[in-house]
Amino acid sequence: MRPSTKNSTSASTKELERSLKSLLRLSDRLNSIFDLDNLLDVLVEQALDLTDAQSGCAGLRTAKGMSCNHFLQESSIVPFLYDCGPGAGWAGRVVANKKPYSTTDALNDNVIQPDIRERFGVASGMCIPIIDSEKEVIGFFEIYNKRSSKEFTQQDLTNCVAAAQIASLAIQNVLTNGKLVALDRK
């Protein structure tokens, strides 16, 4: 008996439709926010939902490298200062390479910050750079551990890269809006 390709095609079509709806919702939400911290939190929330991941964080590029000050774990905010210089940790690696980083074996991963792995029980994850129109990394987001205990898929990575592109535009809009408000006050 041959397996039905109709069922697998239908399932992949439904998954693609779900992904597209989630990305459109992400775009609507991010482009209606004018506070960077709130925008990054919504980005992580939506990325967790999009990939069925348990926890994550997002941050911006600073003079020190990449930085964020808390993580989202399920629906809780966990204070945690996370600074990565160029090449240090997943975020430091993506700022240097301008490419996503992922692992299915964080226990043996030599790039992850050990304190992140231990505190958040990271078994697998992805770090996605947020790249601006000048092709510079302006931020990042990381997601950890699929709830289903399966590994992250190529579709998860594709969705996260699309989310990063949407976030890049939203971040640039917030920064431009801030500059316009500052000029208006002069």
C-alpha cells in the first residue's frame, strides 16, 4: 500500500498557511509599536508561537556587542543581563557572521554561553540576526527548546528569518519616529 501524498500535501499546505498568517499578524503587531523594549518582547512572543518553542530573548546591538536584559520563558519575564561581544555566544556569533546559528545539541555546543544553557535548560535553539537595510546586524533574537521535543525544522528557520526581516523594518520605523519626535521638540 502506497502512502497518501494527498494527506502530506494537505498538512504542508496548512502549515504554510499557518506560518503566513502568523507572519502577517507579527507584521501588524510590530509595526504598531513605538517602544523598542515592547517591540522586542512581542517579537519573541510571536517567534515562540511561530516555532512552538519554550523560551527566548531578543536584544539590540550596543557599543559592547549584543545586549538584552531579560528572557521570556513560557509567559513569564525572567530578568537576566545578557551581553555578548563580537564572536561570544550565539548573539556574538551572528553579529560577526550575519547568518542564523542553530544547534540541536546545546549540551555539547561550544558557542552557547554556558550560563544561558544551564539557567534556561537549553537543549536546542536558534539565534537569528536582525539585519537593517545597510546589511548591518542591529539586533538578534534567540529561541530555545521546541515544546513538542522535536528539533527545529527548516520551516522554523525560514519563518524566523522572515520574522527578523519584519522586525528590522519595525525597529527602523521606531528609530526614525524617535528622531522625528526629537526634531519636533527643537
